[in-house]
Amino acid sequence: MTEEPSGAAPDEGGTEEWRRPVRLVIITSMLAKVADWQLGIVVPLAILDQTGSAAAALTALALRGAAYVGAPIVGSMIDRYDKRRVFVLAQLQQAVCIGLLCLTLSNSVAVSILLFLAGFGAVASSINGSFVLIPSLVQGPARDDAVARLSSAIELSKVAGLILGGIFFSSQGPIVACVVVTALYALAGVSAALLPAIPSIHDPSSLAQGLKVGFTWLVRPGILWLVVTMSIANLAVGELETVLITIFGREHVDATAISVILAAGLLVGAAASRFAGRVLPHLPVEKRVLVFQTMCFLSLCIVTLPGVYFKIAGYLAISLSFAFSNVASILYRQDVIPIEFAGRINAVIRMFITGSISLSGFIFAFSSRWDGYLFWVPAMVLSTVSVLIWTWFTLSRSEDRSQAGSLE
């Protein structure tokens, strides 16, 4: 049994006790995500303007995600210290880094370093919000609804971030846009400070032992193959938004128009996240993930076709599929991972799953030397491998269940 945090509800979750803190988690996550995605459109376009190199723009932003290499250590810190305190500091650390970035925007090396450092705050915020705070604050059937609400809110926030980024970049320039990002992270820190204290469970183990727990869980088959599949899927299309920004940017599409196009896909993802639990509810979670990953592969096939309209249609379809898949993946992990180890285990998992998004940027940067369909070949191959691996695991799990049922 785990120690209940202050303000948490241990029952089915119909009371106001858990609703207010969950709202605060959602508000904080939304503010941070608006900042994330405003940054995601401003930095690539600023670097593209300065260097004319799509590869440089992709590489700089990819460094922010590269901070996930330190996710296991961040996860151990989340488990060891008050969850509210970590959540607050994560937002403020990002505010400081982006505030400094405003002063060094013309220096691509300084921008890359600051984006990398800010990535550690993003890691702590993401893991704490989705995988630790929510299951700490609400248990029972209401948790599924809380996860869906948070996921949907995050997707909507991406839309706001893209639109704000495009508007401020077009009308005020990149420096003002980055100042707004800094303010948003600061506001997120203030919002997080209003949460109730959520102390950690006393853990006498050392940091090394804590890391061992995370990696021990990683190699369990039910976790391992999910991590492998989702990581490869993210390698395939993790930086698709940034890729589309550079593609449209080279075609001289206005920044505001680019943000509106991508925002449409994020709106689709927000709606899909909100109702993901109602899609194919009769199927086991692993089969739902298989369906959604297959949808992602088919959607990527559409993106590879020549013409702006095909790319828009494929992006919308990928947004829908990934939203379904992400919610199913979160619920799957919350079901099988004990809350007292949630920070370090999910940190190790996220090191691979989310960390692979930054590697996706490097892959696209490498393939940018090729034109036409060849540009998309690495992504297509990776997406195919992802679907094949999860198909094998799903069939194996179904066979194991059938054998267990026959023995009974």
C-alpha cells in the first residue's frame, strides 16, 4: 500500500477532494505545453532564417529532447522528494533557461545548450504530471477520466502554442515570442505551487539502487516490448511537426499559416485523447495499441505522397492515431506499475520512448539530403518495424491467455 498524499481521494473519485488538485495539474501542464510548442515553432524558424539550413533547425530543437538521456536520475529525484516541489522547480528551471535564450538567440551554439538544459525541466514536468501526480491524487475508475482530461488538455495546449508562436514570430519577431514563452513557464510554476504537498514515501535505498529498480522493470516483457514499439514509432514520426514546419518554410509559407495547419492536427489529437477510452473498449489494451499503430503507419504512407494536401491529410490522421495510442499506453503503464516506483520506472521508460523523438529529428536531418520519396524511406522502414514487433507481442500475449484459460 502507498501513503496517500494530502488532498488525494482513495476511493472511486467522485468527490471534490481530488478535482481541485487535478485541475491545477492540468492548468500547469497546459501552460507549460503552450510554452513548449510556441518554442517549437519559433526556434526552428529563427534558425532557418539565420542559416537557411533545415538540418540545423532540426538538430537544435532535437537537443532539447536529448535531455531524456538523464531521465532515470530525474525520475529517482521525483520519487525521493515532494512531488509539488519538483513540479514547481521544473517549470521555473525552464523559465530561467528560455529567459537566457532570449538574450542569446543570434548564437546558435548558446541556443542549443540552453535548449538542452531546459529539456531536463521538461522531463521532470512531463513525468511528474502524467505518471506520478495523477495516480497519486486519484485512484479507481475516475483515474481513467483524469488521464483522458489531462491528455486532451495537453493536446489543446499544443494548438495554442503553435498559433501563438506563429503570430508572435510573424508580428513581433523571435525575441518577443521567446519572452512570452518565459512568462508562460513562470506562470506554470506559480500554478504548480498551489498544489497540496505530495510527500514521497520514505525510501532508504541509494540512487544506484533506485536506478536499478527502474531498469529491472524495463526488461519485464509486458513493459519491454511496449517501450521498444513506442520508441521505434517515435523514431519514425516523433519530429514530424518540425519536419513539416521546415518543408512549408522552404516553400515560403507564412509562419501563421504553418501554425494554423499544424494546429488543426493537434485539435484532432485533443478530441481523440478526450474520447480515447471509448474507442474499441472491448479489446485488451495491447490490441488497441496495435490497431492505433497500424493506423499511424497507413497515415505516414499518405504523408509521403507529393503535394501539400496529402501531407496535411496524413498529418491529421497521424495526430488521431497517436493520440489514441498515447492514452492507451499511459493507462497500460499506470495499471502495471506501483505508484511508489512510478517516477523512476516511468523515467526509464520515457528515456527511451520520448528520448527517441529527439533522435527522430537527427534521422530526418540526415535524410534531408534526399529528395522526394527517398526522404521518407527511413521513417517508413521504422514505422513498419514498430507495427511488426507489437503484432508479434500481441499474438504472443493472446496465446498465453488462451493457454492459461485452458489450464483453468
